[in-house]
Amino acid sequence: MTTTREGMLSELDFSSEAFKEKGYSIDIIKDITTYVAKEWGRKYPPLLGTGLENKNGVSKKKNNSMRMGNMDDKYNKACILKYGAQRVPNEGSLTAVKEPVVQRKEVEGVQTQVFSNLPLPYQQNRKRSVEGLENRSWNKRRFLCVVISAIQISHGASVSSLSNKIEFPSFLRSVSNFNFLSLGNAQLVMHFHWTWIGIISSDDDYGQLGSESLRKYVMLAGGCIEFMETIPQSYDRKKLFQIIQIIKRSTTKVIVLYVSKKNTIPILQEFAAHNITNKVWIISNSCLTATDALNKNMQETINGTIGLSYHLAVMDGFLDFVNHLQPSIYPDDIFIKSFWEKAFGCKWPTNDTMIGGIEITSGIKVCTGLEMIDKPDVSVFDSSTSALASRTYNAIYALANALHDMISCKHLKGPFFNRTCANTSKFEPWKLLHYVRNVHFKTKGGEEVFFDMNGDPPALYDIVNQQISANGLFACVKIGMADSRAPAGKEIVINETAIRWNGAFKEVPHSVCSKSCSPGYRKSPQRGQPVCCFDCILCSEGEITNQTDLAVCIKCPEDHWSSYKHERCFPRFTEFLSNDDSLGVIFTAISTCCCLVTISVLCLFVRYHDTPIVKANNRELSYLLLLSLMLCFLSSLIFIGRPTAVTCMLRQVVFSTVFCFCIACVLAKSITVVIAFNATKPESKLRKWMGPRTAAYVLLLSLLIQVIIGVIWLATAPPFVENNMKSTKDKIVIECNEGSGIMFYCMLGYLGILGSICFIVAFLARKLPDSFNEAKYITFSMFSFTAVWVSFVPAYLSVKGMYSVSVEIFAILSSSAGLLCCIFLPKCYIILLRPDVNTRAYLMQRRNVNA
């Protein structure tokens, strides 16, 4: 079978006779691949997709280099098809991977629509679904497909809308979805923690769709866009100057360029002319050569550029096949002569240059067809062309393996209704489509080929770095890969040590709007700015952040406190007035000593109970007063030590009751003195109150009121143990909660009233004539008592923790010691040091003198 430029090929025959003639699947595969190669040359003339056609399909004049480049590109693709046509029949059996990567639901039938010509989206009844795509030259150029009836496998159509299986049920492709390129760029940006980037795009589908998709993915990953500008298709110097000024004012260090390769160099030249060299450019599929960089500024601009490039798969034997191309082997190939002229810089003889078989043009190298391609020129077979070739290679082999799988189907083990197989002598296209969709195999180079549920292959990109040495040597170095099949978070793998950054950076650049908030600080968004722009605010007391860039501070547990830098939570120390603390030891020692002194005074009074000074002012009340003072000193010990439920309930009630009894004794002594002196007056009514009964009534009445207050307190709101976590940030104060503040201050108020009455009575009786009148001592003792407890209230309210307990203990000890010293110290002085005064004779002599 031969291919001619104008020849019309008959459609591929799927009749039973054709299968019988051809025998087994290997022959069918050979015939199909040959047919596809011929169809390619017939349906796509050299100028299709170059952007040089007018609306009527007539080619416009343009420079020859662009035309040649496009023809070479088409020729490379044709070479792949021919290579596949030759290689597939020689491969023997085609073994597919048994376990597909993507689980697919078995279907009994697939809606099939057969269209003549290709591609499917350009059919008249599909025009609306791809509106806006036909007018873009890059979509036309990439919409070349390997086609079998309604089944299409495209090697270049990457537009994302083609993944819609409702609109395009029979469309598959060997090139990844365009969205994956944007996702890969976003993952590349976030890999280096670049959260503040700029985007510049061209005013076409590639630029607009790509930049918008990238913006969405970057923002979903937590990044922000500082600016997003579009370069118009028509040259607009004013707009370009505005973009340059925006770049110069920007703070981002990373700019993603979404423009087609033919527009990349002019744009970068403009940026280089304005000395924009302190940016990292991310440009996909655009490793430049030395001919692209016209000056040193241009080299400094593009040096360090990184980006994603289509993965270059290994095609076993392809370069050997290209090296042995000869025009004589393929005389009817419509591309080979143009390719030959470009590859070897020669011209084929024509009627204009030959007269009678003699060359008449001097200085022009004539093509002989015998030239050998030892090493393909990079301008002829560049990396992008190789990527297209490998995808075409995969498309052919996908179809070949699908046909092989269909014909190799075992009876009653098929994928269709009742486990049947397709009838190879007459089958519907949807049955072959089923096998194409489920194909899964490895190429000779080890690349895995399969399609997902949307007909897309796995997205696989090389991450490349443009490196220019000091002597001007250009290199496009592979530094990593982006693989959509990798586990989440590991799609990007980069060897950072292999990267050579722009000369403005010695290490990985930092591109952020605001510096990271260190632990102990939280992010506070700046008003009117993107979320990546924020201020760092120190966490409040009791809150921490143990990671960088946290938006909310973490509250420490109640039994923990935040460190000084608010980076960690530490367990709080427990605090109470312990017996081991210095204050606890001091108070215990004072209380014990005072108690011993009181016992000593009591023993002294008992020893001298018959002396006049002891008998004066009711000896029994003195004994009771000393006992109550002793209990007052001891009651302070209940406040020392770890609070418990029992001690909390007893401490205030015991203290108030004992102290009330003490003051009642002093009051009874004062009242006894007043009654004793006033009852001596003639016709005094106080005579009936003479005797011990009055003192007993005063004691019982005073004590009864205090007991009633205590009982009501314990019955309604008894004190309890509380862990106070609010008084100090770093400690838990174990203290007794009084239960009812009202009852606590009622208790103190009653003691204050009782002391005030005692003070008034003693003050009135201070000048009564008596040798041993102790009213003036009681007055002074009540004065000291009142001063202590009046100063106690503000002091108690102003301190926290164990110091509030210390203030109360101090008040108890000092007021009790004041009573002991003021009332009993003068009497002890007389008993021990002035025994001559403590006699009946001295007492009678004193009375006679006073009389």
C-alpha cells in the first residue's frame, strides 16, 4: 500500500473476509498502524495548525523558518507512526499488566456515535460543547489524534473539558490533562514554601485557563497571589510597561509565566532590558538555548529558571530508526524532503535549478538523499518534539494492545453480557473502546501506560532547571519529577542540591508576604490584605503556640501554665501554707510558744490563787480567759498544712467560737468591775446582778450567738477545699473556699461588735477606784485587738494564695498575744517581782490612804 498527497484511502475493512485474509491480530495491528500513518499525511498537510491560515484555509505568507519548523514537527510525528507500523508486528505477543491501576465498573454497553473524519469535538453537532476552542491555533495544532472509527487517542489535546465523558465518551489521550500542569506548578511552588507569588499570562487559552487554574490550586494550598497580569496578544508597549513596573514594585521573589513558548523569549527580553534579574521564573516546557539569549542581561534573567516539562520517555530503537531514514525508502512521504533540507542545510534539485540535468545555482548545497543522520540536531529533534513523539508512540501501542486483548479473549471469560467476547469478524466500536479504556501495559522503556476513568493517562512531568555557566554554556538539568500516582504529599520529588539559582540568590529564595510567626505568637490578618499578609501577636497569658504560623493560640489545660515565651505549657506547682515552709514553721513556733506562755501564766495564777491580785476581778473568769487564749493560739495551727474537707469546715468555726469566748470573758470581767463599784451605792438596783451568775449569763449569751452563726454557716454553705487557678498563673493554690462570704463577714462582724462593747465598758470603768482595777488594761487590750482586726480586713483582701492564710494567722496570734500581755503581764509582774504589793496588809493600807 502506498501513500500519495492527493490519494484517497478506503476505510479500514472490518468484515469477516478481511480478518480471514489477514489471519491473526498481529496482521491487523500492522494494517491499522500503516493506515493511520497514511491517514495522517492525507488529513494534515504541512501548514495545518501553524496559525498561518486565513478563514478560507488559504495560507498566508510568512517567513520560511516558521513553516519549516512546523513541517519538521509533523514529520517527527509521522516518523513515530511509521516506526510503530514497523515495530509492532515484530514484537510478538503483547503482554498487558493484569491488575489495572484504576478500578472501572464493567458495563454491558457504551453509547457509540460514529463520526467521519477527526477529531470528534470538531463535528458539527459537537460545536457548541467546545465553543471557543476552534478559534485558538494551539488547540488546532494539538488536536491530532490516532483514530479508529469513533475511538480517539490524542497525543496532544490537553484541554481539560475533553475529560468530560458525557460530552466525549470515546475520547482518550496519551497526554495528561492540562489541569495537572497547573496542579503540578502549584505543588512545585508550595514545595519551596513560596506562598507569595505573581502570575503573568498570555491572552489565549493556554495563558488564561492555566493561570486561573494555578491561582485556584495555590489558594487552596494556602498561598496568595500578589499580582495576576495578562499580556495582550497584540503588542501593547503601554500595557507591557505597566506590567514591568508592577514587577519592580512587587515583593514576591517568584513569578509564574504562563505564555506559549514562541512568546516566552520576547517577553523575557523585555524584562531583561529593564534589569529584572532578582526573580525566580517558573516556566513550563521552556528550556532555552544559547541562540535564545541575545545578551548577558538575558542570560542573567533566565538563569535559574525552573519549571515542569513533559516527561521524556525512552523509545527503544527510535533514534536508530531515525538515523537510518532515507528518502529512497519512503519516496512518497510528503514530509521527508522538507525535513531533509532542514536537517542538512541543502536543497533538492527542481526544474528551476536544473537545465538538462545540470545544476545552475552556485553556492547551494544539493541534497542527494544519501546523507546520514548520525546525531539529530537539537533544532530538529528538540525535547518538546521528543515528548510529542513519545506520546504518539504510547497512543499507537495502547491501540495495539487493546486489539490484541480483544482478539485474545477466551470464550465465557469475556467482559460483556453473559461473559461473552467480541465477535472479531463483526464487532461494534464500543467493544473495542472497552478494551482501549482498560488497557494497561509497560513499554520497552519501562513506562506504564493506562487510562483513568476520564480517559486520561497518569500525569508525569520532569522538573527541569535552566543552568547557564560562567562561560555561557546552556544546560537544561532534570532536578526532579512530578507524579500524580504518588501518595498524597509526595507528588513532587526534587533534588535541591542539583538546583542552580539565579545569581541574586545564594540559597532557596524566600517568597512570602510576611515572615513566619515564631512559636509563642499567632497570626493576625492585616486589614484589606490577603491571608498571607499578617502581623505576629504574642499569645495571651495561659495560651501558647508550639508551631510557626498558627492563627489561633492554644489554651493550656487548667493545671498547666504558659512559659514566659508562650511556647510550652508547664504543670503548675501546688501552693498552700505547709508545715515545711518557712512561714509555716515560724507561725507554728510562735503559736506553740504563746500557748506555753499562756499555760505558764495559768499555772502561776493557780499557784497564787489565794493572793489578792488573783482574787481581784473574778478569779474564775481569769482562769477561763487564760484557757480561751490558749485555745486561740492553738486554733491557728488548723490553718497550717494542706487543706482538707475537715480542716476547712473547722478552722473558721473553731477560731470564731474560741475567740468569741475569749472576748466574752473579757466583757464579763469588765461588766463585773462596773457592777461591783456601782452596786455599793445606796439603793442601787445593780445589787441583784452581783455574783457569778452575771458573768455566766454574759458568757453563755455571747457564745450562743456565735454558735448559732456557725451552725447556720455550716448548714447552708460550708467551707470546702478549692484549687484556685486564677490567683497566680504558675501555681495552683490549694485553699479553703469559705463557702459563703456573707457568713464569714458576719462572723468577723459579730466579733467586732463584741470587742467594741467590751472596749466601751472597759473605757468607762478605767477610772474606778480600786487597787487592782484592771479596766484600764482591758481598755488597752481591746484597743490593740480592734486595731489588729480592723487592719486585717484590707490586708486579707489585698493578698492571694497562702499569704491570705498567713494574714489571718498573724491576726489571730497578734490579737491573742495583745490580750495576754495587756491583761496578765502586769499581774505576773506583781506576783513575781513585787510580792510585797500582793498582800492583804498592803491592800488595806492603800484603801485607807485613798479614803
